[in-house]
Amino acid sequence: MPTIADYTVILDDAHTMPQGNGDIDKDFGPFNAPAVNPGTPPILAFRVDPSGGNVTLQVRLNGTEVLKWPFFNEPQPRSWHEC
């Protein structure tokens, strides 16, 4: 029987950047995803609030850049999904 959806929650709360100590990045992990099927394409989903002016969101997974997107004065929070 096919799997309709399987997911792993890495973090379920807000993270503001820059951090209080001035860092402009945040590492999440390591984390476990025991049901991952390497033959199935993954979807990375998260929320973004670029209301801090001109910012660029960059996501790396295991050292590989999977997303780099500039936001130019976009005040709306949104959901982001990357395949």
C-alpha cells in the first residue's frame, strides 16, 4: 500500500535572526528521520517572515545549498515549500 505522507518535525517554534548575539545564521540538527525513503523526493517546508527589510534566505542541507531567495521589503509572513 502506498504512503500518502510521512514527515519529521525538526522545530515547531519561531526563530528570529539576527540572534541576540549578532549571529545571522542558525544550525538545526542533527535530527533523526528514520522513515526517510531515499527513493522518494523530499519536501522541505517552513514559515518565513521577511519583514526585516532586504534579506536573503539561504538553506543548506548537509553542506549543500538547496535554496537561496532574496526578499525585498516584503512584509508578509508566508509558508515556504522547497522540493
